[in-house]
Amino acid sequence: MITLACQEGKRNWRACHHLRPLFCSEISSVFHFRFVVIPTYGIVAFGDIRVMEAEVAQRIKVSARFDTKKIVKSSLGFLSVSQKFKEQGRLLMSMLTQLPNRTSSHHKPVVLEVSCSHNKFPASVLESGGFPATLDEALILKNKSQEIEPYLNGCCIFLVGMMGSGKTTVGRILSDILGYSFFDSDVLVEQAVGGISVAEIFKLYGENFFRENESEVLRKLSSMQQLVVSTGGGAVIRPINWKYMRKGISIWLDVPLETLARRIAAVGTVTRPLLHSNSGDGYSKTFMRLFTLFQERSGAYANANARVSLEYIAAKLGYIDVDNLTPAVIATEALEQIESFLKEDGIAI
Ligand SMILES: Nc1ncnc2c1ncn2[C@@H]1O[C@H](COP(=O)(O)OP(=O)(O)O)[C@@H](O)[C@H]1O
Ligand SMILES: O=C(O)C1=C[C@@H](OP(=O)(O)O)[C@@H](O)[C@H](O)C1
């Protein structure tokens, strides 16, 4: 996500955005960028994201300039760039958006969320865009992050948890609010192996090869500062990875298996090779497989410095169902758990 600055009294909003290093390898194909622009104070969106998109897409005009060739703009706010290009680092994109009068009169920052799809990139990257939060949620999140940020001392945050537990979704929120960089270790492994998906890596080279690369990625990340890292669900099983993650603060996103199975069944298992199955109902098969994996891994997840339990948050807030917990609320609890950990660790707050 990026925040655009409002030009006082004008309807034009400008931003130069460096896409996150999602596209570091050579790419030659068609991209679709999906824009969602929402007036806000921080990282906040309102309502259902699909509703917002449909609503905004009709109002927003997006133009983009790339170094090269051809841009096709569709009336629905999708921008297709059909060209062959090679980027060593990042794709630089500048955008001019025009917002309706109603919005510009508020002089608020605007969040422009960019999600990208591309046939070479796994859905795990795509599934986890920002999520709606209420303004109150965003303010609480912001205040909490400002409270603890100085005590973090630049320390990296490693999110661990089962597949689908929201490491990527919550991780992006945390990185935005703390001003840290975000990395998804699966994406880094994919890049290290030449741009093929996790599913293909498992198929072509096997799980061990994937795990070796995953450890190498975590080793490199652990030498850095101010990162939020979404680790793969199985990273916790290798003791060497804990050696790396101990250089930062590890947080376990503990989500009931039923919720995980529902989330994953909704998006399919194509990007999660350990859940591939040839037959049967998506939810039940996924649940059984998650159940087995969790039996093997629960002890390892408990090594994390802090635990964010969705059941605990729901009980605290008086919700019956954990499915009502937004990623912003979960991110707030993560910050609270980090605060408790720092206190226990003798770092006064
Ligand atoms: N709090 C939440 N409520 C509802 N859906 C969520 C929540 N957090 C994540 N999701 C959805 O669950 C799926 C998996 O989330 P993701 O962040 O990719 O998990 P992980 O990185 O742990 O595999 C995605 O489709 C995401 O949109
Ligand atoms: O649980 C696991 O062993 C795995 C989880 C995946 O990451 P996510 O947890 O991000 O889905 C990915 O690393 C790989 O498919 C293996």
C-alpha cells in the first residue's frame, strides 16, 4: 500500500510508487493492476473490498506511464500493460488519479492499494491484499504502534503459523503501520529458485530442496533490521530457522483449524502443495490435512516469543465467532503481544 498526498483544494492526487520487490525477476507477460482508492487517515478501508472496488472503479481514472511502450486502460479501472520488459530491481510506476469532489474536499491522505496478478505469480501473493478496517480500528492500531515502535529498536518481526493463518495479510498491516519493510519468505524462495512457484518447486525438486532454500532466505532476512516477515507455515519445523528467527521477535498466529480450512477452501489449494488432493470435498480434505500437520507442528509454533490466538481475541471482545475478527484487530493484538513480550524481556514501556 502507498499513501498519496492530497493537493490542497485540488482534485488531482499524485504518487510515485515503487512496487514492492514482487517482480524482481525477468517478466514478460500481461499484468493487471487493480486500484482501490479510499479516503482515510491511515491504513484503512471501509466495507467489503469488492464493493469498494466496484464503486471506486467506476469513478477513478488511472493513467500510468512506463518507460516503454503500450498501455491499455480499461473502463473498469484495470490497467493492462502488455510488453516485454526486464527489471533488475523494481517496477517504477507513476500514477495520476482523479477523485470525485466529495473526497477531495476532506483533505485527507488516501490509500491507494495496488494488487497485481500475473500468470507466473502464485495466488498466495494475490490473495493477501489489504483488508478493510474501520477508522477506529486504524486509530487504535496506529496509537499502539507508536507506543511500542521505539522499544522495538528496529528488531525484525517474524510471523509464524499454519497455512492460511493470515501471516501475509496481518504482516502487511504491521509493516505499514510500523514503517517496516514486508517480506514473504515464500516469494523470496520463488525468486531464489528462478521465479517458479512454491507448488512447482515442490513438484520439480521436492520439499527438502524447498526447505533448504527457505532456511537460506530466513538466514539472510535475520541479518537485517526493520522487517516484518511472513514465514511459510512449515518454517518452524527446522531448528536452524529458530536460530535465525530468534534474532527478532516471533509471533505465532494461532487460528482454529476450521477457520483455516474455510479460508483455504475458498481460495483453493493450488498454491499450497502440501494440501493438494486429487479427490474429495475441498473443506473436509483440507481440514484433515491441516489437522495432521498441526499435530506435528503445534509444539514448534509454541516456540514463538508471543502468541496471537484468535479464540482469545474473540473471547476478549465478546464475539462468538473468530471469523468476525478483521486483520486490523488481529494486527492490534499482535502489537499488544509484542508489547507484553518486550515488558517480560525487561524492556520497559
Ligand atoms: N482475519 C481474516 N479474516 C478473513 N480472511 C482472512 C483473514 N486473514 C487472512 N484472510 C484470508 O485468508 C487467506 C490466507 O491468508 P494469508 O495472509 O495469505 O495467510 P498465510 O500467509 O498465513 O498463508 C487469504 O485469502 C486471506 O485473504
Ligand atoms: O505449511 C507449510 O509447510 C507450507 C506453507 C506455505 O506457506 P504459507 O503458510 O504462507 O501458505 C509454503 O511455505 C509451502 O506451501 C509449505
